[in-house]
Amino acid sequence: MTKKILIDTDPGIDDALAIVFAAHHPELELLGLTCVFGNVPVSLATDNALRLVELLGQDIPVCRGAAKPLSMQPHPHPDFVHGKNGFGEIDSPSPTRTALDVSAAQFIVEQVRAAPGEVWLAPIGPLTNIALALEMAPDIAEKAAGVVLMGGAALEPGNVSPVAEANIWNDPHAAEQVFAATWPVSMIGLDATHKTTLDQTFFDQLAAQAPKQGGFLNDIHQFYLDFYASRYGGERKCAAHDALAVVAVVAEQLLQFQDCAIAVSCEGIAIGQTLVAPAGAYNHDPFWAGRTVHRVAMNVDADAVLKLLLGTLKQAN
Ligand code: RIB
Ligand code: CA
């Protein structure tokens, strides 16, 4: 049974792996890539998405989206994580293809309305485009199959502050709108992605089995592996943040979820923190009454995920 997936992205090194995986998985129909600021400015995110589509040699629509958060000043782009060009300072040809003349939010609304109950939204960057689409067309909350997002942290410490994960921190107001809506959200956060790490052995195998596409992914991940080594005590292992969100769409059995309501701190020193309220737990504060119960990924069969990634990318060239 093929699933329709629409990826909202800020490519971005780990975004690239997620997108190549989605494009090759036989049970996924990749409807398009909508681009958002985050790892890089949205103009570069859009160009990088077009570069990936050309690398894939597939006719995947690309749309440009939000250049800044809904209602706060944007943070500087983390070029120390993804490189100034978003692809680990690895040069690649300028894209010859162009983005559709449709905004990301409009494209999201059109795709969801065209196939009610079938389209999985997989945001792997800040949630601004998703929130804008909701504002434009609240009915998509009932018409989308669901939202499977990379972002947040339940019990795991944050990666941009003690409590905040980057995608949420980059637009907490948008994230709060997404979690407050009535659609089913699966939060693939640091609790699971920090347990799903990739090392040079993985990328050597990927490059050997797919010299062009795998080789590119290996090349751009070197910068990312070096960043992780510098930040997390020397081991050259990086988290497969975004790829795990796409895996969760097509192989959710590899993750363990907890049913929780989710809210986002939108001010103060905890801004960007995702607060989770396990379903059924007593909450005296009326804020939580009636909030949609979503799913939070708390554990993962990481070995199986890596096997699935490599197995799927055998289709790559
Ligand atoms: O915190 C990790 C997330 O932030 C990933 O989506 C990565 O690409 C960055 O956008
Ligand atoms: Ca991303």
C-alpha cells in the first residue's frame, strides 16, 4: 500500500538523507518538497531541494515557503552544523530546474485537499509552512492523513538549549499551532533520533552501493560528522534526525510511541521546549483539558532503521 508523503524541509545535510530515502522507498509516493528557512535561508533551502531533485533525476515538485518565523525574529542559520551552503561546504552544480510558482502553504493545502485522508505531512524543519497552511485552510486538519514531524524532545535534553530542539526553537509559535490542532501528530524528537546514529561505516557502505547519490550523501555528511565529534566528545557519529521521521511514516513499527498531549513553550528561557502530558495522567491545570492526544516517539530499533535505510538506498545509483 503506497503512502503519499509531502516533505517540508530546510536542506540541510540530514534533510538530504531523508529526502533521498523517501524518493527511493517503494511504498512512498513523494508528492513534493516544500521549503522553509532553518538550517539555511529559504532561498538556499529551495535551491538545495532542487539540487536533490536533480541528483535523484525525478520530477518532484519543489515550492518555496516561509523566510522567517510567524511572529518572532529569526535566529542566525547554524552554518557551523550544516555549512554555509547547507550541504557541508560540498559544491554541487546550481540547479537548472525551478521551483513551482506556488507558495509552500498553498501547495500543502492543494495536495491535502486533492486526496482527502491520504497525504502524510512530514515536516523536517521549522513548522512555519505547516502553520501557515493550517491558517489558510483549517479543514486540512481533518483531511490530512496525519503529521509525522522531526522535532521536539520529551525527556531528552534539547540540542539548542537545555530544553529546546532546533526545529521547534526556530518557530515555537508555529509548532504550538501544529500541536494544538486536531490532526494526529507523531513527534519524532530527540528521544528517538539521538538513539539513531550513523557513522563512517554506514556512509562507506552507502557510497559503495550507490556511488553517485550515496557518494554525495557521504561527502556532505563529513562536515556533520565533524560537528558531532566536536560537540559530543569526539565520536564521529551523527543523528539521523530527519530520516527517522520519514522512516516513521513507512515503518512505524520500528519506533515505540507514547500517547501524549503536546504543547510548546513560546517565551522565556524555556522557549521552544515541547511539554508532553501522557494520556490519562492527571493534569489539574485547565490548559491541558481537551488538547488533542498525539504520539511521541520514545524509543527506536536503531539497527533495524539503519538496515532499512541501506536496504532502500540500494535502489539509488
Ligand atoms: O534538531 C534537528 C533538526 O534541526 C533537523 O531537522 C536538522 O535538519 C535541523 O533542521
Ligand atoms: Ca531539517
